[in-house]
Amino acid sequence: MRQVTFAEAEYNLKRRKTPREKFFSQMNTLIPWRRLEARIVPFYPRGKRGREPYPLKVMLRVQCTQLFYNLSDPAMEDALYEIESMRNFSGLALNGPIPDETTILN
């Protein structure tokens, strides 16, 4: 289990959910994530060459978020750094690696 940062702890204490958080909560219940992942996994890189790829679950959610908000690859990278709810939805944390625009593109 990873350690929670001060920023994440503060964010978790806030009382009201933003419209974006409500939207992501709905997407978590409506989208069949496991079925989508099962369809994609045969085509997803296994990391035999180069650096280790991000988990499929993370990149699928990043791609969906990019489509939901019509963001370019550089804008998606910036949003992952700036917007906590997008990081939470994607399964990322600021104290861990965040995919760059080239990784999001590929």
C-alpha cells in the first residue's frame, strides 16, 4: 500500500463533490471496465523492449478522460498534473509517475 501525500489527504477531507467528480463516479458505474480491458489486453504492449508500460487500466482511463473532455495529448498531460479528480479517476498519484504526452499518444 502506498503512502498518502499531504495534498491527497487534504483533498480527501473536503466535503462537497465537484461536478467533475460526480461525472467520473457515474462513468465508473456505467462503463464495463473489465470487459474493455479484456478486449484490449491482447494488443497492449508487454514491455519486452524499452521502458515498462503503464498498466492497461490506467492508460484506458486516461484515454477515456481525454475523449470525455476533448483534450489534446499535451493538454491531457497538463490536466493530469493539475486536476486531482482526473488523477484519481485514472489511478495515478502526484508522488508517482504521470504519463507524458508521447506516452498518451502512443
